[in-house]
Amino acid sequence: MNISPIPDVLLGDSFTLLKPSSSGKWSETVIGNVRVERSGCISDYSSQKARDNTELTVWYDCVKSSPKTDFAAGMKIRYRGETYEITEQKVYLTDRPHHCKIKARKIGGEYSD
């Protein structure tokens, strides 16, 4: 089975992937030509400060996105001033990987355009 890549018109975003290293520092890699969907959400309306539960869904095309990399839960994403922790990643494949869907939840920062 052959699946077409994600259309270019949907792949105009980029983000910085933060990977933990054995030294305890985070390495940074800019990942380009992806689709990022941000959904804002808050909870705990009754408390003094509402809890920000903003999430990202990132679509990484295994042919068109770059550079080639692997994603894992626990890595971090920096996107438009906010930092997110990857909570889930799923690889879609036929005879080889086609694209990845990455879910991440906000852990800090302020959104900026």
C-alpha cells in the first residue's frame, strides 16, 4: 500500500525539539515543515488561578519534515514562547513509516505570535 505525503500547504510550521542528554542538559533541534495545531484549554475555574491545560498536536511527515528524528514521551517542544512536554507519539505506517502524530501538554511559558 502506498500513501501520499501530507500536502505541502498543511506543513508550514516549525518548533524546537528539546531532547534530554546523559549530562542532564537539553539538546535543541529545530524541526521544520510540520503541522502544529494548538488547542487552548483551562480548568479549575473555582480556584484563584485557573489551570492552563493547553495542548499541541504535531503532524510530522516522514518524507517532507526535517531533520529526520525520533520522538518519545518526556521530550519537550518549544513553540511560540511556550514549552510543552510530549505525552504521546504514534507512528502511522504501511510498508514504512509515513507520518507521526505527537501530542504534548503545556508546562510553561507565554504564547506569542
